[in-house]
Amino acid sequence: MNSILLSKLSVYSTMKVNGMSDVHDVAVDIVNAYIELNPKRKFSYRILLPRREDSSNSLARKLGVAVQGEILLTMKKHKLKPSIKEIRYLHDDAHYGWLLMNPDFMDDVIKD
């Protein structure tokens, strides 16, 4: 699937992570959405990470790893077993996109 279609895909919520100070709040929001929507197989979320053309984008990688770790930690605190598929893509000139979705929802929405 191409980046343009992925960037226009309708999801429950989209959050930008610009720095480490955003990581915890984004993870809590994602887990709360997961608790509410996953039983209905409707969980879908987009995370936008900063993209810079002139650098190695190590900030985006660090933030992505931090978000992923925080999501897993928060899910463990709630005694949840994650059932999430993910797609990473170029969202636009300034952001990488990261889609997190219920596997059944993803199969329904994204058809090759």
C-alpha cells in the first residue's frame, strides 16, 4: 500500500510525538483507546514522528522505541495482551507515520 493512501486512512485518533515529554501521554492515550475499541475490533491509531531530510532521523527512531516500550509497559500494568498490527510509512515531508491497528480491522480496511 502506498504512503498517500496510508496517510489518508481514517483512524480513531492521530497523535504527534515531538519529544520525549510526549511519550507517556501518547502511550496512555493509545492504551485507553485499545481498552475501549479492541474488544469491538475497531482499534486504530496513528502516531506521527518527526522527519528531517538533512539528518539520520535518529530522533524519530528513539521516540518510536520509547513509545513502543511505554505502550508495552502500560499494557502490562493493565494486564493486557497486545493484539496489534503495525505499519510504518512516510506520512509527509515532516513526519513518519506509524499505524497501530487491531489485526481484523487492518485486514478489513487495508486490502491489496
